[in-house]
Amino acid sequence: MRKLLLESSFLDSLKQLVNSDLSEKSFLLGVSGGGDSMCLANLFLHSGLNFSLIHINYSLRGNESDEDMNFVTTWAKNHDIRCFVKVIDTPSILTNQGGNLQQIARDFRYSFFEETRLKYHFDFICTAHHASDWLETVIFNVLRGGFLNALIGIPGINGAILRPLLSFPKKEINDFLVQNDIPFRTDSSNYKLIYHRNLIRHQIIPALNKINPSLLSTFLKNKKIWLELIHIKNDFVANESNKLVINLTKNELLIDIDGLNACIAPITFLYEILSPLGFTSKMIYEVVEMKEKSISNGSVMTHKNIKIIKLEKYFRIIKEIEPPVVEQEIEIPKNGKVEYAKGRSIQIKNSSIIPENLNQGTEKIIVDVKKIIFPLYVRKWRSGDFFYPINMNNQRKKLQDYLTDKKMDKLKKEEVYLLVDANNQIIWVIGLRQDNRCKIDSNTEHILIFEYKIN
């Protein structure tokens, strides 16, 4: 039966990616509830490998999103599989922050996946991308003006992320679902043509298939040639860099314009040098025009913190480094008052008397001494900080997300300070929210009272 062939081929694909004994590894599967991810989950289930599921509810389709989540968690429960779930209020994030919906969702997805993988010590994350997804991605990249690397599409392995279904066409996955009577959910947004990928899937690829019914297999064969060309390109760029690039400092370099003009592939060379700095293909063509046209010396092109200056014989590329923020970390006494910033201070009181009227709020907190480790410090918040806001059911939250939810602008965020213990555990986002982990309870015997003061 075909299902046995797919199972066998799937294990071969996974072994090639892992390159070690599968029985010794643990896998975290991204499962939406759709056909592709349910195929992946059932293949892992039949294989007897050590795996768990992870699911994100983006709250984009109302009850439909909740039903997807319930479907995945129910399947996991029925098969005694651990399932990690995160609910994100994506509409509110878009309203408050703006941005590209699909990019925001992707960033959240892989951030949560990797955070969970590290926390629970999984070896790999697996997604259900297949060969038809790869084809869509290649076409999408080419239409956006991508260079040779656009033809790579989706890689089979990217760090800890594996895509063991990448060599299987969508039809084989659908056949496996039918043959094994596997239920799955259908995402209604997959048919909305407002999304470019759906337009490629439902209109452009079917039109191309009329010209070449073997479109996917043709592209997969060409992929081998494209990978060879990319290897040739990488060798070429490495050799040309030795001749054309002068590294002045870590953040400044020169590119020889005459050498660039004599180069057999100047656009490819510039792309490989500039794209890692964030330059798009459109910007790189503008640099080519700076080289080819009679643009005066001293002309400058700027992108974010990168400047490209045209000199007589060179392009000078400078990465401007922002001056570092001085992170002053101040140790806090167990009693008394300390000023940690101009006009701002904390009053600290050490007590064994638990007040009847707690009267806590944003400017005053009471902490169980046994739940913190001395010494204590005040410092500015940093990217990557997280805490467990009090009265939020012990839910972990990134501090950056919390401040964004508070609709704080950049200047206000820069004024936020944290009270932390010796283990860098957040006790208090000063003047805003206490951490749930250090709150007092019925077993509390000794407390610290912190009060925020503006002088």
C-alpha cells in the first residue's frame, strides 16, 4: 500500500536530516490542525519516535481559530501526546503596532517554538512544509526580484528546524490522509486571494501547469543545478572579495570600483556583500547605477545605519554604531531610600508584620522575603527580559510585549527600570507591575515593602 511507502520514505528523509539515531532524539512538531501538519503528526505517531506538539492560536478567525486549537489539543490528549499551546491576540497587535500580518505571525511562531524547544530540551523542531510549498516559495521569491539564492526556496534544515516532508508533493500527503482516514481542519483563509501566496497557489501555478503538467518535478530537477550554481557563486565571491574588498575596520570597508567594473558578475558580487547588511535587490541596483553613471564623487546612499559613499576609486561602506546605553546597575539596601535615577527613588521597609490592609498598586508593592535572593538591584530593562505579571494567572510575558500593550512610546520605554534579585529575576517593573512569583501568601513570615517616589 502507498501509505507504507510514504511512512518508509518519511523515515529515510528524517534520518538524512538528523544524521544520527532517531530513537535518541526528541522532536517538537508545529501542528496547526491542517492536513499537512496532521499528516506529519500521524507519521511521527506511527514511527514510535519521541515527540510533542506545539500550536499557536493567532485569534484571527474567531471561533474557527479556537476550534483548530481544540482539535489539536484533543488529538494530543487522545494519543497521550504532550501539547504546548499559545494564544496571541494578533488583531490587537496589528492595531497597536501595525506591520505585516504574515511576518508578525511568523516571528511569533518561530520565537515560541524555539523558546519551548530550549526550555523543555527538545533536539529539533519539525514543520510540515512539503514540495508544493517549496515551489510556491521559489516562485514568490523570483517574483519579488530575488537573486540566485531565491531559487533555494525553503531549506530542509535550518539550525534546529527540520522539514522532513519537503521532498513530498501535496498529492502524496493528501493520499496518505485519505488512505488512513485521518481527520484534519481546513483554514478558510487559505483560499483568500488577498494573500500573495494563495494567489500563486490557486491561480499562477495552475496556469503554469497548463503549460507544463510536470511543473513541480521540473523545478525539483532544476533545483540540483541551481544548488551547483550557488556553490560556484560562493567560490567566485570569496575569490573576488580577496581582490576587491579592503577591510579598514570591523565596521568599515572599501570596494574597488575599477575592479568591480572588470568583474564578470558585478551585480552578483554586490548582492552578496550588501544583502547581509539589509539591502534589497532594488537598492543594490541603485548602487550599480552609482557605479555605472556619472554620479559625482561624495554621493551618499543610506540604509538604516549603513552608508555607501562613492569615492573616486572606491565605494566606502560604513556601518555606524549607536553609542552604547550605559546600563547602571544599583544595589538596593534592605531598608532605607535609594535614588536610582534623576528625580526617582525607592523607599524600602523591612518588616515581620504583615499589614491587614495590603493597599498595593503600581507605586507600592509587598514582597515575600523568602521568594527572592539578595542582593537586590535596580537596572534598566533589556530586550529579552520577561516576567510573570501579578494577577495574570501566572502567565509569562515578554517585557517588551507588556510595554507595547501599555501603548508606551520609545521615549517612555527608555525610562522603564526594573527591580531584580541576585538571580536577575524581575521583582517589579517599577511603578507599573509586580511579578507574581514574589507576592505574599498565607505562608509569608517576613516582607519587604517597596514604594516608588518621584521627587
